[in-house]
Amino acid sequence: MLSEKSRPVIEATAAVVAEHMPEITPLFYAHMFEAHPELLDGVFSRANQRNGEQAQALAGSIVRFAVHLLENPGTLPEAVLSRIAHKHTALGIVEEQYPIVYENLFWAIGEVLGDAVTPAMADAWTEVYWLMADALIKIEKGLY
Ligand code: HEM
């Protein structure tokens, strides 16, 4: 569940984050694949990266997850999480890879939004990321 501290921050910043996702996602992937080239050949499909469809899917789903938490306090979007977890387990995604996505995605958010990212905003979105990541990791462990 989203903390009382983070809720107003997410409410105030979801639109600006969503609006900049088309700029954030290509930077995120470029930065991540530079640091972890093995992910591009072994895990993420080049075809999907090229058409940009999957690129928007991952980061976009985090904003949708945040909006779900705002609109449905105390619940999780179970069906969406289950679909993503099935996709992830088919690809062999493991818990240890979640910090890699976190670091590179948040680096890209910082690059694009710059000084607009206040410490409170960084904390609130970090909370959202790990709420989603932990929920996925739990479902994925059950599937494995
Ligand atoms: C909180 C973290 C994450 C979120 C919210 C997330 C979200 C998503 C979503 C929405 C999809 C599309 C699912 C579909 O097609 O129905 C997806 C696919 C995928 N995710 Fe994640 N993901 C996360 C973490 C990770 C991690 C840690 C990895 C591995 C480094 C990863 C690798 C992939 C890959 C390879 C695909 C399929 C992409 C393709 O079609 O090439 N994801 N993820």
C-alpha cells in the first residue's frame, strides 16, 4: 500500500512523469543496455526494442500501477501483475535483475526531468517502483 507520505507526491507528479515517458524510456534502455549488454541479446528482444512497443510497456506500466494505487487504495492490479509475471517467468527474469531496471530507469528520469525531481518525488516513485517490483517478484517466485 502506498504510504500517506507518498500519496500526495504521486498525485501531484503522475501526469508529468507520464507525459515525459516517451523521452525517458529510450534513455533508460540505452543506458541499461550499455551497462548490461547481455540483457539485449539474452533477455529483451531486439525486434521489440526496435519498434519501441515493449520499451513503452515496462515504464508505462509503472505509471499505470501508480494511478491504480491512487484510485484503489489498499488493492493491487492483480490481473495486470499476473500477466506481467507470466511474461517475465517465460523469459527467466529473476529478482536480482530488478535493481538494474530500477537504477537505469531512475537515472533516465533524472536526466529528463532534471531539477524537477525533488527528493520527495524521488522517494515517492522509488516506493511505487518497489511496491510493484516486490509484488511481481512474489508472483514470479510462486510461478517458478
Ligand atoms: C517493476 C519492474 C518491472 C515492471 C513494472 C515491468 C513491466 C513489464 C511489462 C508491462 C511488460 C510487458 C508485458 C506484456 O507483454 O504483457 C514487461 C515485459 C518484459 N520485461 Fe518487465 N518489468 C519489470 C522488471 C523487469 C526486469 C527486472 C527485467 C529484466 C531485466 C524485465 C524484462 C522484461 C522483458 C525482457 C520483457 C519482454 C519484452 C519483450 O517483449 O522483449 N522486466 N515488463
